[in-house]
Amino acid sequence: MTEKKIHIESLLEELESIIEKMEDDNLNIEQSLTSYERGISLVKQAQAKLNEIEKKVQILSKSDHLENFDPDD
């Protein structure tokens, strides 16, 4: 089974889009809540990706080559 790779840039673009829609004040309360929930999900995904990137950078900084990396560590 292949897992779709999510890029941090696409997460941030979608989050920015949600923020812009919410700032326009054209959403009803249900739409606002749905947008907020999606935004929180995107923030959590972006944080996880950034943590993964940080671990990879730390590994690279310790040696001249990239070691096997398990994002679940």
C-alpha cells in the first residue's frame, strides 16, 4: 500500500486559504466551525512534517551522510 506524500507547502497553502475565507466574514457558524476544524488538522499535520524535517536535519548534521530514518521514532 502506498501512502500519498503531503508536502508542507500544500498544507500551508490550504491553511492560508482557510484563514482568508474566515477573515472575509462570509461564512455562517457551521461553515466557520468546519473551516476551523480543518485548519486545526492542517496545523497538526504541518507540525508533524516540520518535526520530521527537523529530525532529518539533525541526523545530517551529525554525520556526512543520511542514515536510515524512521519518522515514528
